[in-house]
Amino acid sequence: MRVLVTRPEPDAVYEAEQIAARGHQPVLAPLLHIEFCKAALPLAGAYGLIMTSRNALRALAVHPDRATASMLPLYAVGGATAEAAWDLGFAEVTAGPGTAKGLAALIMRDVAPEWGPLVHLAGDTLAVDLAAALGAHGFTVRKAVLYRAVPAKALPPEAVALIASGRPKRVVLMSPQTASTFAALIAKHGLVTQARSLVCYCLSEAVAEAVTPLGCEIRVAAYPREEDILALLDAETAS
């Protein structure tokens, strides 16, 4: 089975390896390009940091304020991001349950608002507004944009040929922005009719909403984690 992998690099290569290990044929089609930002981080007086993306951690690795940031407690969205933060030199890291909403609940349980502001190291587009969620409970959250996700202007030729063909094909979509970009490029390439034969594996309902207008078959992961996307592929292979 051919599977379009739409994540930005370097995550696309890792995901493709996981898909290939399951006996499928991955087709790399990154739909976002990550650009790092070097603006000074608003760390003065901050109690700790929030991180919901490994891209933010990669951007921090080459940021001028890395040393100062790594001295603060870090609340990471999940285990993989937490482990990467340890490797980067953070001394105090707390791993969340794998979702931004779950991380907000953990912070509300373990941190007092009067301890000081929290700095959310993030991209320019957020799936969950943690500043609003935590602000409603008295927290001050400063957003620091460490990277921008730039949408692709076209699908790779191999992806266009695959979608245009009559062969079975699957698409993995990991973010609402990726899904919106995919839907827009399907229209740009004149593939709306052919897209109806696609099966889209979506990380969340928000991702699924972006491709619903395509009329394709949609499967949503049980939880918004990469392993649950891969579990969808495993389930289809088993059936």
C-alpha cells in the first residue's frame, strides 16, 4: 500500500521509516517547510517554559537564548519531546500526557500562577491556545515564536501521479495546517475528483475537518499521537 507522508522534514523521514517497517511504501510529500526564528525570547522574570512541538525544540537548539532557557523548568507535551529536552541540556523537565490540553491540566495541577509567567515556545500557528486556557485560571503565558511553518506551493510530482492514478493510496495528516494545505493543493492540481478515492489518516478531528470537503474517506486516531496514527495503518493491514 502506498502512503503519502506529509509531515515537514526531518519528521517526514522518521515517519516514512515507521511506515516502511510495516510493509507499506511511503511517498514523501512534505507540505510545510520549517523556518527558525532568532528573535529574543521573553524570559525575564519567567518561572518556566511550555513546549508543545519538537520543531520548537530544534529551533531552540540553535537559538542565542538557549543557555538561559535551559536553566528554567520545562513542561513538555509528551515523552518524546521531554527526552529531547533532556538531551538538549534542560535540568528540569516534566513530561505531559501527549496532548496540549492534557499538558494544560498538568500545569494547573502542579504550578501556582503566582510563581511567575510561563513562556510557551511555539510556532506561529497553534492548534490549542494554551495562553487562553491557562489564562482563564490566573496564569500569565507569553508566546515566543521560535519557528514558522511555510506551506508548500505544489505537491511533489510523484504525489500528483499517485493521486491521479487508480491505485489504492493513503495520506497521513498530522496537523490542521498540513491538512488545509493538502486540500488547497488538491484543488490547485485539479485532483478534486481523484481525491475522493483517498483514505486520509488524521491526527485529530480538527485535522479531519480540513479535508472533509474533499469527500475522501477519513480515519481519525483514537488519541492525537503519532503511535495512534500508525495504529490505524496496523489495523487496516490486519483486516
